[in-house]
Amino acid sequence: MRAIFLLVFFANPAIAESCLAPQRPFLPSDPQAAREYADIIRNDFELYIRDIQSYFRCLDDERARAFEEAREVSEEYGRFLGLVER
């Protein structure tokens, strides 16, 4: 457990994948402007929905990678302790 704690605080961020959340689409409060720019706004929302799905997949992949790395590091730490505690 201690190894996981250390991993969280001292992990090399260059190894981790960067998952960047998409920017939230703008919706004007003026109904006339919303109607006038409906095609652009609709496209922005559709792009956001597509991109947020990619973002969620990225987070899922990064979470799985981080758990696997933490498992490996915990095993390595156990081997290290076995070596130095003899």
C-alpha cells in the first residue's frame, strides 16, 4: 500500500497519458442568436459529444494503465524488501 502511495506522488508524469477534456460548447442566452447560429451551435455540441466520449475512453485507458503500473511497482517493492530485509 505504501508503494502505491509513493507512486501517486512521485510517478513520472511523462509516462502517463494526457487526457484533455474538451471545451464545453457555448450556448447563447439570446434565443434569436441561438436560432441565427443554430448550425454552428449544433455542430459544436456534436463535436463536444464525440470528443467527450474519446476523453472518457482515454481516462479509462489511463486508469487501467495506472493500476497495472501500481501492481507492478508493488510487486517490485515487495522483491526489494525481500532483498534488503535479509
